[in-house]
Amino acid sequence: MKFEPRLPRDDVNVSRTHPLRETAQLVAGVTLLTGAFVVAAFLAVELGVRFLPASWEQRIFSGWTEGLDEADARTEPVQDLVNRLAAHWPENPYDLRVVILEDETPNAFAAPGGSILVTSGLLDAAESENELAFVLSHEVGHFRGRDHLRALGRGLVLQVAVQTAIASSAANLPALITDLASRSFGREQEQSADAFGLGLVQAEYGHVSGAENFFERLPDARADFGDELGAWFATHPVTEGRIEELADLTRRNGWQDEAPLRPLHLSP
Amino acid sequence: MEPWIEPAIRLGFPLALLAVTYFIGSTVERRHQHNLRQRELRSRNLPALTFATPPADWRIEDSALVTGSVVISIDYFKRFLAGLRGLFGGRIASYESLLDRARREALLRLKESAFEGGYRAVVNVRLETSRLASSTRRGEGTSGVEVLAFGTALKLPRV
């Protein structure tokens, strides 16, 4: 038998696609698919937010905050304050319930089902009833806009979408993208909740003095606590623009903003 | 700290790593392919065949087991690309070129080992692949792949 020396072929077992071209195609595909899914799911969330009656919402999410309640003695006075404020919102379909969380970071959240979560750090930091009233009214404003449901829905959608799309890649992108998105989509809702909240404060006290005190004090607090306050800023961006917006609103409505503040009595 | 710095670092680091590993990986790959071609040219006169038994007219003076083995790992960029490919399916081109290099390298090492031993041909050549489990993820991941070529080297009289 004859042996003819030949070179092995080096082009059969390898696809000749340029890796960068392949990357571009795949990334574009993933982005398109994820984008389409997110848009469709956001529309579904929006539909849910519009058409889910508050009574259903409360039934679905009853027990959502169970176990969080720390039986704080300050729950009752804060609940009273919320009740007084919410009385100025006659169409309120929610049975608003205050839950105090043991946490040093000053923060407040509107949770699905009508719970207003308030950290003990927020109560410690409050210097007058008026400024606490504004923070609480702002959260009530989120219920009116049903932002809590929207945030929950969108958060879930983004998490699922991003984790599915990039789960296989080595980069730690999922957390980052959900994080960024949940920071940015709140702005408009925050503004509308601010405006509604300020209206409630005006209705309750006859003036809006002291309402923005939290915002004005927080930049100093940030210097003291460092990253402790990061969470609050992430979801409630305190910007010059936001304080100006409040002042503007006060001016346009001819509300009084110079008046003696009511001291805060939370201890029984 | 400006609010954009942290996300920029968290996004920028993996992207920079992708870019760097792409350039290093593709340079290494190009050089290796060039090197393989040169060595394939040099060793083309030593046949490595898959016959289980040599042709009857070969006068065999001696025989021995020869092996050539190579252990390879994928780089960060190839892993990323393969991960994306895993969503849609299809050929994982970034692994194809890698495994092709590994097979050729293993065969060349087999031939080189036979040549150094004074053998003139290798028959019954087989290729085997095994996965090296990753120690970091309790054996669930793959840290590398071994390609092993083995066969029977034969000493033949000069013609």
C-alpha cells in the first residue's frame, strides 16, 4: 500500500464566523427579545394596576407584612396621623395600616395591600409632626397612583427578564440592570406622589410649613451616616429640583409655608 | 461618590475583561494555528492511521504505545459567547475552534513522541475527550477539557 504524505485539512471542523460578528448578532437578538418581553409585560402590569380593584389587592396581599410588625409603641400615634391625613382623600379605597420596621435608616415604603412601612430611624429623625406628615402623605400618594403595585410588577418583570437573558453570562449584570431600572422609573411617580402628599398636608394643617424639612436636612445626614442613607436616596432621589418643585407647587396654590410647626409626640 | 461611579465600575469591569480576553484569546489562537500548521508540515511524512492492524506487507521490527495529550481551558470571552449561544442554540463556534486546536495538538504530540522514539508510523490511532470538573462549583462546572490521542507506534525498516 502506498502512503502519500498529505496535510490534514484545518477548515472542516471549525465554523468560520468572526467571533465579534457572532457576539454582535447574539447580543442584538437577546436585547430585542428581552425588550419585547419587557414591553409586553409592562403593558400587562399597567393593565393589572388599572383594573385590579383595591379590595382584591388587599385580599391578595393580606399577610404580606405579617411578622414585620415590631409592636412598636409609636405605631398608634403614627396610625392616627395617617388616618387624619387620609381623611382628606375621600375616594381612598384602602384600609391603610402603619407598620413600623426596626431599622436605623430613615425610610418609608408603600407596600401592596395598603401597608405603609415606616422605619424607626425615620421616626427618630423627625423633628416636627409636619415633616413626618409629609412623608406619610407622600406614601399615601403612592397608593393613589398605585405605584406600589406598578413597582412590584415591573420589578418582578425586570428581574425575570434579565435573569433569564443573562443568567448564562459570567458578568454580574442582572442585579445591576434591575437596580438601575427600579431607580429610574420612580422619578415621575415620586413627583406626583409629592404633589398629592403636599395637598394632604395642606388640607390637614392649613399650611405646608415644615413639609420639606426632611429633604433639606438629609444631605447633611448623608455626610454623617455615609452609605447608611443610600437606600433612601436610591428610591427617593432628593434633588435640588425636587425641593424647588415643592416650593413652586406651594406658590402656585397660594399655600401658606410660614407657620409654627406642631411638635411630634410619639411616646405614649 | 457620584451615583454613576458604582454602576460604571460594575458594568465596566466585565466589559473590559471581555475586551482584554478577546484580544489575548484571539492572538493566542492565531499563533497556535500557525504553529500547528508548521508542525503538521514537518511531521506529514509520519503516518498516523486508524487501522487496527497494519497492512500485511509491512515488516514490523518493534511496536510501542504512544500517547499525546493536551488539557485546555476556555477563556472568559469564549465562555460569554457560548453562554449567549446557549439561549438560541446552534453551533458554538467559539468552542469549535478551541477543540479543533486541541485535537490537532494532541495528534501532533503523539506523532512527535513516536518520531523521537525512532518509530516510522502509528496505527490504531484513537482520540478521547474527558471533562475536568471545576473544583470551585462542587464539580458542576467545567474547568477544562483533556484531549488524548493514543495509538501503536511501529518501527519499520528503511525502504
